[in-house]
Amino acid sequence: MKKITPIVLAFGVLSTHAFAIPANGVSDNNSRLTADFVKKQVDQSMSIGRAIKSIIGNYPREAIGVVSTALDLYPEKYKEIIHAAISAEPALTGEVVSLAIEKGISSCSSIVETAINAEPSYVDFIVRAAAFSTPEEMDEIVRIAVETEPDSADNIVQTLSRSHPNEMVEIIKTAVSAMPFVGEYVVDALLATFPDEAEQVVTTALRESSKEQESVRRILVTAINAGVPPEELFKYAKNAGATDEQLAFIKNQ
């Protein structure tokens, strides 16, 4: 007969009660049991990250409740908790980000950066959740997201512009000023999504990239390839402060 280890026993005995969380909240008793359960697993694992991964692995349906409890118990370990939770259950990335922001355990930018580092492929969900929770911090969300995952700058800007179309110009400004070389990708993505906003998209991107000549040239090429008429592009570029050389480049296309 196999012996039952203390850890397994702890999961079996406590899980029945610790995760009896009602749909409309957590009762004081259940909250206490959940907290005790998380503490026990942390003590046994000697790491909050390992404990979170283990609990979520065994009880995926209770992941958010466990993360909430862990953040309350160990707010100073928020980076490890967020990283562990997202790594264990990537589909909950958006919910984890929203929960962490709502608890106010750290700055929105730090939470966004931590989440992206944990699961870069879910950057769309991360920025959408962060912008929904704290729309007043849109600029900071865009900046830290693009700096942390520049290869996804086009998706970041596209996602946020779709959910916050009135903020599109500011989103472009922040993204391109943070990482000028992403300008061409941002323009390509937004022209595909918002073809009627070509003037705003191109003019803003060119203006923010004005100090980077190669970036400007690539934006112009991208706009031409996307079907922006040369005469219109000439006007956009001139309004953005393009040099005579850059304007001549457009005329020669």
C-alpha cells in the first residue's frame, strides 16, 4: 500500500473547503481557509512561485482566487506571483493583470512589464486588460509594452487603437517615440485596419520619427506599398515636416 505524503494529504483535506468560493465573493471562513492553504503550500515549496504553479496545476478553476489570496498575503512578491500564475495558466493572463492592477500592489507599468515577460505571446490580452482597468495610464501602458516587446509593437498599437479609437493618435505617438524603428510596422498594421485614417496614421508616425532618417524612409515605403497615393503621401509628409530629400523621394515613386 502506498504511503500518502503530507503534501498530497494537505491538498486533499484542504481543497474541499479552501476552494468553496461562492460566485458573488469569498466568505470570511473560506477566505481564511484559502489563505491557510496557500501559506502551507508556500512553506512546503519554499517558494511562492512554485506553490502557485502547483496549486493552479491541480486546481485550474480556482486560479484567480488563489492568485488573489497570494497577492493579499505576499504583495511584495507580486512579480513572482504574476509570472508563476501566467506561466501555469496563460489563458488567464488578462484576468491576472486586471486583478493585480485593481489591488494596487504596484504601478500599472510594472505589472504590464512583468506579465509580458511571463508570456510575450499574450501581449494583446495584457495591454487590453491594462488599458481597460486604467485608461488614464494609456501612454505608460503603450510605452512599457513596446519597450518590453518591440517585436509586437504592431499588434500592441493595433489592439489598443481598436479598443480606444479616439486615442489612436496618442497611441501612435507614444509607440513610435519610444522605439522609432517600429514606425513602419505600426503604419502597416494601422493602414490595414483603419484605411480611412491614413492621414492621421502616416503624419503622426512621420512626425515622431523625424530624427531617424532611415525610419522615415521605411515609413514612406510602407505607406506607398499599402496603396497611399503619392500625391496624398506628399501632403502628409510635408505636414509632418519632411525634408526636401524625403519629399523628392516620394515624387520619384
